[in-house]
Amino acid sequence: MRKLFPLLFAAAALADAAPPSTEDALVAHVTTAKFTESKTPNSPKGSQGAVIGVDPNTKGTTTYARTPAGNGLPAHWHSFAEYTVFLAGNGRLMLDGKQHEISPGSYAVIPAKMVHQFTCGPAADCLLLTRRAGPTDYNFIK
């Protein structure tokens, strides 16, 4: 029994660490999301993300992202499409060379391999909700 308890504890910890499936019933709220410092390359200091769920078939994530006011990510593209709702803050989203002003309630579909860049405005942090059509990758433009 002494040897079994650590194994059960480790299994429970791993189960808690895995995000839920986006194919199961799920209600998420930003106030209870577990934000962590962003691990995205080139992300500004203070950027945070909170994974809500993962699609078990495509491995695409659904994530809240916070970007500090006046910051953003340089031009890049992803191998899979992403779908983003802007929840808070104002900013600019460049899609394939065309600039779009965004604000709470704005929705963007960013097709696979489309070069894009997001910059949060200077007045307040930005909050986004993004679902990806496949595994997350970042391909920065040099």
C-alpha cells in the first residue's frame, strides 16, 4: 500500500494537469482560468495564457491570452487556422498586410499560413479567446 499511494497521487496530479477535452461539455470563465506566464517565443514580458481545453482529434487548443498594453507579437504565421474573439482592450490586427482595428466583441479568422501581427493598444491590457484548428506553432517572419 505504501508504494501504491505515491503512484495514485502522481496519477491524480497528472490528471489534474491535463486540460479538458473541447469535445466534452465545458463552461469556462476568465475569472477562474489558471493563467501562467507565456512560453511563446518573442512574447512580451507580462504576457499570459490559460489553456481551457484541447481537441483530442486535432490537438488544437482553446486558450485565453492576456497581452500587456502597448505590446504584441511580431509578424508570424501558424500551420493551422486560428479563430479569435477579442474580449477586452483595443488594438490592431494585421492580416496578410491589411490592418484591422479591433475592440471587445471583434472576431477574427486567421487562415493557416496567413502572416499576421497583433499589437495591443496603449490604454489597457488585451484579453483574447482563441481556438486553434491544430497544434500550436509559431513561424516568425525574419
